[in-house]
Amino acid sequence: MKVTLINTSDAGGGAPAACMRLLKALQAKQVDVRMDVQEKKTNEPRVKRVVGKLAAKINFLVERLPFIWFRANDKSVRFAFSSADTGTDISKAPDVADADILHLHWTNAGFLSTHTIKQLFATAKPLVWTLHDMWAFTGGCHYAGDCNRFEKECGDCWMLRDPGENDLSHSGWIRKDDMYAAAKNIVFVTCSNWLAEVARSSTLLKDFRIEAIPNPINTTVFAPKGKAWLRNKWGIDSDSKIILFGAANILDRRKGITYLVEALLDLKNNYPETEKVEIVIFGKNKAFDVGTLPFKAYELDIIAAEQEMAEVYNLADVYVTPAIEDNLPNTVMEALSCGIPVVAFHTGGIPDMVDHLKNGYLAEYKSAADLAKGINLILNSTEKAAFAAYAREKVMTSFTGDMVAAKYISLYNSILQK
């Protein structure tokens, strides 16, 4: 069985990380797997760049700049909507031509357009498409927020400067409707049960087969490690109570940092024994002043190496994600795999990973006060060892590379038999 994974890049975000982990998991199962990308950032020999550097840059700019300058409602949505009207035809690329199965992942940022995806459909090869967000069944947004127009037909989009019934989101929806008319032997996979339910409610995908299979994780890399020596290595007091927060871009609207700030203030003002509480933050930060937080903060940049990232998780007593929209965030799974309890809002795919009061705390949606309550509970729990053990157990029984690869292999076989 020859499988070609297709993703915009092989590193630098949630979808690339998940795709690379799947490649490694399938490889461990002796699957002949390759990965085609627009931008190659790693030295992995099974990953091949299929778009020239200049062409990739031009496609990105041609697709992105008109939206940023003329279409986006405000700065917060500049990268939250992809028109996919520009892209590269990879239907004749060697790894595509030789594959028994094509496996699409996240293909935006100028890599594939709706037209070039349709050209992949035209190869008549069995195709799996893993959805890392909502884009495949909306008129262009990656997460719809409170909007449910995708359930019928997009238009009048709140992300656009000039919304209307026949706006960019409506034309994007029409192009996708036409694109899917050419799709034959295709199965959509969502990384969370939440996204599967949402996809099934959309008019674009409701008649297709949709399965939920989580992302895999390397449980050898992301594993519990000695907290004391790591804190000494990273210059953190061994007696501190460490709250960890991070994201690829901590100011991404969906990541909810305003709720974190409010929750930390609530924790400081309304709970005892916070003298030793400190914060560690990782990820891209262009504007947020960590000095405004009510506790001492250690600010780390983007951490690319998985071994280092695992060390950072192991510094913490609790990982907090105040995300208001998310599919199956890698950070939550990584923290749990390291035996770190997670506090988060009850939203998206997070409940697939966090079991309330067993390996973390699921707070009432958008309630900073309840988020603070959860943080306090974990930091001062008399059952920290039990929380940590269940966190690790949850990952080991649900999200290992071996388990996830086996599910995908079963899926591949089911569509090859058609």
C-alpha cells in the first residue's frame, strides 16, 4: 500500500506536526508512506517539496494580500479565512501518480486551490481528507465562531469587510460545491468527535462518509520526566507552582488569552496561597506584555524541537488553554502525555482528551471565574499523583501512534476494496 500525505508544510503548526506524526506512525507499521508539501522545513527524507520556492511565495502572496488589504474585516481575521483561489496542480507529481491512496491534510496558504484539489479528485484515486479545522465545508473561514451559515449556504460573512449574500464566502461555497461534485471515492476524517458532528451538519459534506480519528503522539518523547532537575535546568524555583500556557501564536483570537488574563486576576484576588504561583508562556508573541500578569512570568519563544517542548511541559503543575474554538489541540495531548493535568473550557474537541476531575478540569465555556476555579483546584489538589497518572493513561489508551496508525490502515483498506 502506497500512501501519499499532502500538507502545506512539514513543520510550523498544529496540522504539520500532526501530519508528520502520522507519517512516522504509518512508517512504523511498514506502510510505504510519503509526504508532499509546498514548504519543506525538516530533513525528513520521506518529505518532498513539490512547489518551487518562488512559485510558492507568489501563490501565497497572490492569495493572501488581496484578502488582507481589501477583504478582511479587521486584523484578527487576516489569516482566519482562505479563499483558495490560487494554488498548484500537483496531480502529476511522482508521489501522487504512484500512490494507491492520496491523503489530504491542511493545504491552504497558497498550496492547493479548489481547482487543483478538483484535479486531484479527477485522478480517480481513493482519497482521505483529514480536517484540522472547518475550512473544507465553509465558504472560506477556518473556524466559524458563532456563525452557522455553512449548514445551508455561506454568504454575509462576518469576517469580510463588505459582507453580503453574494460575497467572497458565498462564491467560495459555490466553488467547493462544484469541487465536491467531482469527488467519488473519498472519506473525510476529523480529529475530534466535535468536528465530525459539525461537518455532518454542513450541506457540503453531509452526504459523504465522515469518520473521527484523533491525531497520534510520540509517547516516548512526550513522557513524564524529573521535574526537579528540569526546573534547575530552566532556572525555575523548585517550590513554585507553575501554570503553563502556549500556542503557535498566543494572540490568535481563538486561543482566548484575554480569558486567561481575567482568570489569573481572579485567582490572585479570590484564592489563598498564591504567593508561589508563577507563569510560563511559550509561542509567538508580537504584542502581549507579560508584565501585566499578576504573577511572575517566564516568557519563552517558539519551541520547535519536540524534546525541548516535552521538557517545558514537565516544568508545569498545570497546563491551561483558554481556547474558545479548537479541534484537537496538540498542546493538550502533549501536556497530558507528559502527565500534566489540563484546565480548559468545555469546547470543541478538548473533551475528547480531558476528563473532568480525572486528568484535568473542564470549565464552563467562556467563564474566566470557572477557569480560575479549575486552576486553583489542580494547583492545590491533594491527589496530584492521581491526576498525573490518569493524564498519562488517557493518552496511552487512546492516542498512541500505533493505535492511530492502525485506525488509518483499516480505513485505507476499506476504501481500496471499493
